[in-house]
Amino acid sequence: MGDLVHDIIAEKLAKKHGTEYKSDKGIDIVTTDKVIEVETKKSSLGQGIDQVVRSQKARYLAVNKINIKNALEKTEGTGIGVMGPTGRIIKRASRKG
């Protein structure tokens, strides 16, 4: 159902970053310098944050357009960046602390 939008965004971002979308386990997209977790539902943003929070790489939550504001609120103060469905960075990842 809603997974279709998730998969479309994840495939597009994986291609853009020259890697593969790992749909079966863990973080959706892992590159040499960043991790990207795709979330398309407001209710799963927290779970997405939990997925990437411990990574040593730049951490991003990629969301569909309707969840950009929600993702910005949820990631405030975490150091986790937010990108839109096309991979455009809305908020850069940083290290908190």
C-alpha cells in the first residue's frame, strides 16, 4: 500500500547516490559517507530516527513532501538531516553535542 511510495523514493535516492536500496533489513540506503532512511508516514518518523541515530556517518531521513515539516520538527536537536523525496537536502546532517 503506502510501501509503494517508500520504495519509489528509496530506489530513486539509491540510484542518485550510486548504491543499492536494501529493502529487506536495516537502513534503506548506505553510502560511504551517509545513511538515509526513507519514511513516508508521520507515524513512522520516530522509527526512522531510531534506525539512523547510532550511525557514525552523516544521518538523513528522506521523506515525502507532506512529511517535510513533521520530519524537521522530529529531528530538531538530533543532528539528523532531512531530505525531500528527490534527495534535495532541506536540513544538513550534523553532529550534536
